[in-house]
Amino acid sequence: MPLPSLLAATLVTAALVLTGTAAAAPAAAEGPIGGERLGEAGIVVADFVVLPEIAAASWVVADLDTGEVLAAKDPHGRYAPASTLKILTAVTLLPLVDRDRMVTPTFEDIDVEGSKVGLVEQVSYPAEELFSALLMVSGNDAANALATAAGGQQVAAAAMNDKARELGALDTRAVNPHGLDAEGQLSSAYDLAVLGRAGLADADFARYVRTRSSSVSAPPDKARIEIVNKNKLLRDYAGALGVKNGYTTRARASFVGAAERDGRRLIVTMMQSDPKIFDEAAKLLDWGFANARVDAVGSLNTTPTGVGAVTELVEGLGLAGPSDRTSPAQPGGLPVTLAGMGLAAAAVFVVRHRPAPPPRRREISGAPGRARSATRGSGRPSRPSPARQR
């Protein structure tokens, strides 16, 4: 690993220890996040309210603006997220990688399984196009390239966990930036609603996820790569706002969607569903709009529990480049001095000798079983895949 990336990863580890933001597992919380009823594993809805039949093992429908949860099923059950994890990737990396920055993917970035936009090694791309490819067509190569631009895969994953904790998404643990199945990589329908809501509050994120078609740069002798948003609701559901779909053999179908009708905005999240997930998302949205006055069963308005230490460190090290997206009060970075390096080394020692945290909440990571993936895109040939993703 190059020295800057190695140093960044070491300092990130130090930050996680010193702030209590351990990336290995989310911290335990006092009671169910979002309200007592959201701790239930079955269907959660006000009395005498009829819901549509939904195949997903876990789902949430909530008011995007107020944060009120209107109904849910197993909202805090932890499942493999597939490409819906890219919502967290974007929310984390948008403040770290300036949209105008030119990013040059490495071979390791493009040598990834699952869905790809077709990036080419050593060709430079505007980060703006990579974020579009990440959220519109679920480009795993774009996710890797952006993560590398932010300091490396490990730094990005640690920053994603830091951001999830900061937003109160405590069921979520990221292992990679693209969402391909990985041991311990989990989220929940509740957390995906929190993350989707945070993303849609960002003007750039909201623009990417509602864009139906765009294009990505190509080598000088090639035509630009045309991309079409994979979110079918953008074409089929009036008022759709985005957000992101996902699929792997382990996670099955997952989806985060949002729509607006008569001045009201709703968000739905679904995990462990079947190929009809877009139809079911539409049914939940229709139900939510038709039941505007139903009593809420919980809230997405969680109290942030982190301080964004990893983000501050990455920005302070200069690995992510300047950004015009940060707040007026710019965070200060830890200077790379002998004292700072010594602090990081001490923190690494603590990490390697501290006991593992106890498990929290049930974990339902999907049915076992693997299948080869059909990858798309250009560049060098990729390895066979242990899991299919789209």
C-alpha cells in the first residue's frame, strides 16, 4: 500500500479508537432506534389499518420531510444491503471528493465483479461522472475509483461506518464501497431510510438519483458511454424522486425509493425481496399517500452519535482534495507529525489488543448460495465472481 494510504488507514484506525467509533461493529443503543415499536420483528402499523401484501422480509415507509415512520416490517432486522449500500458511499464521499476533480482509476479499481460502467485503467474521469455512474447504473468500478480518490478502500469503508454512526444508522456496517456481498456487511430497512433521507437532503445527490440518462467519458478513440438509470420508478411512477436499487444472490432484491404527490414526500425501503420489488415499492407509496393521517409508529429523526472523526482526518490529510460542499466551519485535520504518527501507532496497538464487541440485534444476512456474475464494461478481464449483482 502506498505510504499516504497506509498512513491514512493508520490514522483512521486511531480516530476510531479515540472517538469510540469502532468500524468492526456498531455500538449498542438504548432501546430500539426510532421508537419502541420499531423494535418489533413483525408488521408495525397503527391499529385497524390495512396494508398491501408485500413480499419483502423487511421494509419501511416514512414521511421524507417529517421523518415519521408510517408503517414497517422488521425495520431493524439486519440484512445484506447489496447496491443500496452505495447510498452510504455517496453520502460519505460527496463531501470528500470534489465534483470537478479528475479521478484516474487503477487496475484494482476496475477489476471488480458485478455491475460496472466500463471505466478504463489510467483514463481520467471527472468525479461528477463517477458519482452519476455510482448512483444511476450502480457502477462498482466507479465506487472503487471514488473510494481510492478519498484515500483508499479501507479509509473509505471506515469513513462510511463513521458517517452511518453520525447519522444514527447503527444497524449498518460497511466492508466495501460497492455493496458486493462481504462477511459482516449489513444494514436494515430503517437505516436505509435514514441514509436515503440524508442523501436526498443533498442537492447533488438528489440530482444524480433523479437523472434518467447521462453519459460518461471514454478514451479518445471511443464514443462516450451512455448510461440509463436502473430505477424503474423514475419511468413508471409519477412524482418519483429516486433513489437506488440493488441485488445480489445473498441480499436478493433491495430498494430505496422516494416520490412526491400533492406536496407530500415519502420514502420507502425494502430488503430481501423478489424481482417484483419496484411494483411492491409502488404499492407502499400508494398506500402512504392514501393514508396521510395514519398515526406514526416511529421516527427517522435519530440523535447523531458520532463526530465525523474519520471524515475530518481524511480531509485534514489532504487525500480527498478540497471541496466546496463542506460547511463554513471547516474541520481541522490532524497534522502528519511524529507525534501524530506515534498516536496512530498507539491506537493500532489498542485496536489489536482490545476484545471484540458483543453482537447486537439479530442478523439475517440472506440465504446461502452463490452464483457467477455476468460483468459488463471495458478494461482488463475480471476474475470469476462468487456472487451476482445488478
